[in-house]
Amino acid sequence: MSILKKLATRLPPAPKAFLRAGHNSLRTLRNSFYATYRFLRNSSTVRSALDRDLLSAVIYKQFHAVEKGLALPQPRPGFGAEAINNLMGHITHYETSFGPDTTSANARAALKQYVAFNHGLGVDVHALEAFLAKAPNGTPEGEGGAIKLQRGDLFPVPQDTAIEFLRSRRTLRNFTGEAIPQAVLEDIYAVASRAPSVCNRQAGGVYFATGRAQIDHALSFQNGNRGFGEKIGALAIVTADQRAFTSPGELHQDYVDGGIFAMSLLLAAHAKQLGGCMLNWSVDAGRDRSLRLALGIPEYETIITMIGFGVPTEQFSIALSPRVPAEARLHWLD
């Protein structure tokens, strides 16, 4: 025990509380600086979007605006003309610097649908048509724009069945220890990748550990898995890529998009009849850096949480986890 800690144990309650508050305030400021520094360093908030991933995020943001316009009940002819010109410029820079790929192809597909929508509406789209006609060789088939659906397409299962499924998910800490095949985890990711994200920039990502040594090593940095961690069949480390963000107001968007993606992983695993347990990663900057260094997770990816997945045992106990009263969280705006 350090000298300072020894002195703290001998202090009366009031001074001890004061010192604790000061210490925690300094830790909070240090962690806030760490998070803000990483955001400014990795996002395009203050950096020019010259990096491939930064520019890709800008293009996704811009062509998603075209998609949203096309998906409105009554799109306005010629909407977003200035934004379309900016998007063409970014696509040209991207293809010149990095070559065509799915990013540029998807943006071009959205623009083709924009041209088709405006045909016959008196909108001059000649410059856009000329741009689209000069796609570089090797441009893959793109997917972008809007599609028509029927109401029933959104609801493929009965309402009661869907609600029962969502309510049946519970946090599980009783696993058989069986390894989870990579193909199953790939299926879980494919389902979770449909999670919504800001302007469809899809920052959510995941690192899966499947080997026993890998799982145990990663869990050694996390304090909430005692008594069941050794039976986890696969460990997910959920991240969010800060390079997807472009403005100061998105400082905390990594936790928003990453949290939505984490919940989607959990529900996808539940659909595959696997149990899951969220493992908290609310840690100080030092521990965050230690895990990154140990596992090779880049600085531009924010670690959101860990999730332990496993095959449930035949019988088990779960925490009741009673809900707080609805009136404590459910509010109505007048």
C-alpha cells in the first residue's frame, strides 16, 4: 500500500470524501481528454478527408443523402443539386487516388437512380450523365438508391412471435464450454451488419476470439467474467471506427452506433440459439491502451464492449434483473 493510500485510510470521513471527489474528477478529465484526443486524431472533424477510409465515410454520408431523398413519399425533382456536385467531386478524387471499389460503385448506383428519377421532369442532368458514363475500368457492380417494399415485407413473422422472441433474450452465464464455429459467428455478423448507423456509415465492427487461450487472454483485461469466463465459447470485442465521423457533434457517435451494433450481435446470436452476456468495458485510458496493445486493436477503433457467447447448458439459473418502474424511464412530451 502506498504512503498516500495509508494516509487516506486514517483521514476522517469528510476530508476523505473531498479527496476522493478530487481524485475521481482528475481521472474523469484525463479519460475525457483521451477520448477527445482520439476523436480529433482519427475522425475527419479537423483532418482533411484524404485518407481512403475517411473519404469513403464522406462518400457514404453524401450518397446516403441521395438515397434518403429518393425514399421520400414525394421526392422533389432536382433535389440536392449542390450536394450532387460535391459527391461527384469526392468520387472522382477517390477513384483517382485509390481506384474504383464498392464505395465508389455504390455511390454511382445511387446517382444512376437519381438520373432515372429526374428523366422527364425538366431537370438538367446532362453533367451527371456524362460523369456516370466515364466510370473507370474495373468498377464493380454497385448497390445504391431506393427500393419499393410492401408493408408486409417489414413484418415477416407474427407480432406475438416477434415480441416473444425479444422478451425471451436473457443474460446468460451458464455455458457448456463448446467452441462456436467460425461459420456461425460469420452468420451472426451478417445479420448484425444490418444495424442502423448514422448516415449509413457502418462504424460498428467486431473482433472474435474463438481459441481458449485467445479468449482467456482477452478476458484477463475485463473484471466482470469471474466464475463463468472459462466456459465462454467465443468472445466478441465490439468496436466502432472513428474514421466514419465527420463533425464535432459526432464526438460520442461511436458509442451510439457501436452500442446499437452490439445489441444487434446479441439478438443475432439469440436467433442462432446461443446465450450471451455483455461484458462491460467502461475503463480508464490506461487499461484501454493495454488491451489495444495486447490484441493489436488500432487507435481509430473505439472499444465499446465485450460479449461472451456460448452454448447454453440444459438447465441454468439467471439473474431476475427486475425492471425499474416504467414511470421512472417512460416519459411523454406535452
